[in-house]
Amino acid sequence: MIEFVVQVVKHTPIWVWGIFVALLVLGVRQMRARVVKPYVVLIAPVVFFVLGLVSSGRSPLAFAAWAVAIVLVASVVFFVLRPVGAASFDSSSGRLNVPGSAWPLFFMLALFALNYVINVAQAINPALLTEAAWRLGTPALLGALSGAFVGRSVSLFALSRGGIRRAKLA
């Protein structure tokens, strides 16, 4: 088993590890409280949204599974959970006061890990792409994770527009 893992890691392109390190750095930075312009909280989720949009477009059904999952989970997070915690908007400076949170790090690394595992599994066993559960389940899972990330960020952005008040989760 260890030999297998070593071989997978050895055959992973170096740029993949660069992405991993970049996500790790970005996620760790978000664990500290910060004051940002409202649009800044949307940058990472928009990037993940676009990447998901591109990678889920292999088939119309895969795209539909991804799209339904991202919209459903983002809606639940935004309308039900409202995860803004102690975040606030300072209208005099036009900036959001965002407390540190491990959630962005979790979502970024979970999306990276899931994409990594999916791509390794497909490289080892291309027949997986013929399995309906694989073709629809993996995009749906990626969409759900992205939806949680998007929902949290949109909730924070909505503070600057007066569309949401402090609520339950950080």
C-alpha cells in the first residue's frame, strides 16, 4: 500500500503541488481576522465555481449534477445557515470585518483532495468513467462542497449590501 501511495505521489505533476501549497497558504491566511473590501470574499469561490464549471462540462448529466448540487447547497447555506458569525460591515470605510475561520481552508483543501483522488482514480481505472454513479456522483459531491464555500462567501458579501445580519455560524 505504501509503495502504491509513493508511486502516485511520484507521478503527480509538480504544478499540482504548487496549487496545493497556494491553497494551503490562502486558507491559513483566512484563519486570521481581516478587514477587506466586500468583493474580496468572492474571489476564491468564483475561481472554484469557474473551475467546477469547466471540469463538470464533460457531459450534460455531469454538469446538471454539479449545477443542482452547487445551487442547492449554496442556497441552504445562504438562506438557512447564514454563516456570517461575528463578521460585520463598516459602512464608513466600506469594508467587511471578517473574523478568522478555518472553514475556507477546509473547503479549499477538501475540493483539492477530492479532485486529486478523482483524477488519480480515473487515471488508474478509466473504466470508472462509464459508471453512472461515478459520472454523476463525483460532480455532485464537488458541487456540494463548492456550494458550501460559495454560500458562506455570498453570506459575507451580503453583509455589505444589508441583505443579511449576523447569525449562527462562523
